[in-house]
Amino acid sequence: RKEVEQDPGPFNVPEGATVAFNCTYSNSASQSFFWYRQDCRKEPKLLMSVYSSGNEDGRFTAQLNRASQYISLLIRDSKLSDSATYLCVVKGYSSASKIIFGSGTRLSIRP
Amino acid sequence: DTAVSQTPKYLVTQMGNDKSIKCEQNLGHDTMYWYKQDSKKFLKIMFSYNNKELIINETVPNRFSPKSPDKAHLNLHINSLELGDSAVYFCASSQVTARETTYNEQFFGPGTRLTVL
């Protein structure tokens, strides 16, 4: 089993739709979780951290389910500019812990 | 005033050559990283340096040697390049204080697209 797994997609949804995708992780000792966004041929950029209690940033909602070992990202009222690859990131407790990126989920918003 | 910069942006070279990629960050961060993103877009950490000291060294061939002359720079030297080394190499930096173990946002450079012929 991969340490961090994501559905590669692509998710192809119409503008204005709500879309959600998950990321599962195998190490129960993982402590920090994040979603990054990567546009085509660009560098990844932090979208949001994922807190235990769940958190929301505008149209984006991230949640953590420790029992089932997954994090999720929900995008409401999707925009054309949301088209990108979304990378899940998982890290352990210490500063020397591995930082593991998922392989990403491709999202394409159509007009 | 780019936060994390890498040079060169594109690198095309023959198998067997030795090449270097440079990275500089002006964010005052204490930790820098090298990642490799292959053709399947899988981003994998190679090295991490904290205050010029190696703290993460994933399983990469010893043909890859990082060098950190100071906190703001982390260069990657690759010897005897192979076809499989073709990928995009990203440098990143973050502030990870010694007392805190939480992961802070990583800022990535624009990437260096390496093609080995």
C-alpha cells in the first residue's frame, strides 16, 4: 500500500459544481496534513492546512478523519481557475520525519 | 525579488555528464529541500537541509550530492547523468524551528526541467 494515495482523476466537472476528493495515508503516526495546488508546468503552492477539527477557507473545506486515515478537500461553486492538480501532503511528528506528497488529483472545470 | 529561485530553468544534457542545479531563497528560512517530480507527476523528496545540516536523505543514488554553502543556498550536483534522471527538480524552503515539530508551509522554486539524452 502506498504511504499516501490519491485518485489521479481527472475529475471533470461543470463550473459552479461542488467537487470533493480524498487522500488516504497509511502511517497512523502522521501528524500534519496539507493540500497543495499545482498548476500545469508550475510549482506546487500551499492551498490549506488540514486541522483535526476541519477548516474552511472561502469555497474550500478540508477535513481530517484519523480513524479512517484520510483527508478530504471539498470545493464549492467551482470556478474555471480551480482547474489544477491537488496534492495531498502528510508529515510525521519530528522535523526529520518524512514529508510525503500524494501523486495528485487532477481537476478540470468546464464552462 | 523571487522568494525561491532556481537556475537553470531548463537543462538538456548527454548521458554521463555532470551537472549542477542552484537554488537560493531570500525568505530567511532555515530549511531547504530538493524534490524530484517524474513523468507521472509524483513529487518525491530527495534531501532536506536544516541550517546547512542534512536532516533528510531519502534513498537516492549517491550520484546526487547536495551542497549547502549557507542557509540561503542549497545546490544539487548530479554525476554521471542517466536517462532515468530526466525529471523536474524542485527546490523548496520552509521555516522549521528546532523547538517546534509542526510542518510549516513550503515555498517552492519554479523547477528545473532536466532532460538527459
